[in-house]
Amino acid sequence: MRVRISNEGEHPVRVIVDHDNANDATLEAEAEEVYDAAQGIVGLRELDAGTDPSDEPADTGSTT
């Protein structure tokens, strides 16, 4: 699955594809990017200004 994500917010967004925390990406504010998700799973988390994405909690894949 290919997805195009546009960040129209004021802060960067952490993008995790297929629960692969080691290769997560940061999508900056006002940016747009295409991601390939073999398992069809894309997780997004808005980061506060000045937040280091490595400080964010790991995505466990839980939906609860």
C-alpha cells in the first residue's frame, strides 16, 4: 500500500510504517511525503515543537 501524507499542521509528525520504529520518519509541518507500507499499517503522532522523535513512546501496535 502506498499512502501520501500531508502535514498541514504547525508541528512535525512522527510517521511509523508497519510498526518499524527503527526506521520511523519525521514529516515536518507543511510537508508532504509518500510512504510504502507492505503490511498496510501507518501510525502518526503529532510532535510538539522542539520534541525529539526518539523521546516519544514506542508504538506497540495496540488499538486500545
